[in-house]
Amino acid sequence: MYTRYCTECRKPMDMYARTDVTTCGPTCRKRRERRQKAARLAFSLAMGELGKIRDSIKRRERVGDCIEELKCLKAEINDLLLLAGDK
């Protein structure tokens, strides 16, 4: 028998409910929507901040420090890609 779980609180959900439902109720649905909106906003902000870093590197400001910081950022991005299932 197949048991589905709420994507937010991980509580078991009614297996006879609609298959496109991923949360157990309105509270978890709203929490999921807020989390997804925050993730989309974070991505947009990150892209904007990377543009600032690019401008700084073009001007040859703090290049040595930037290299080390970018290596840390690259490792974090690689971890996120692995988490998302990208090889």
C-alpha cells in the first residue's frame, strides 16, 4: 500500500485524496507557497549580487580575495546541483 506524505510537515495524507495535492491542509499549503516565493526571490537577488561581483572583478578590485570566496560559492552551488539531482 502506498502512503503519501505532506511535503511540509511530513504527516501521512489520505491515500484516496487527489493525486495532485502535495500538502495536508491550508496551513501547509500557505507555508509551501511562502517558501517557494522566498526561493524565487532569493535566486533573483543572488543573480543581481553576482553581477556586482562581476563588476568588481572587471575593475580588478580584491581579485585575490574574490577567488577564494568564489571557490566557496562554487562548492555550495555544486552541492545544490547534486541535491537537485543534476550530475
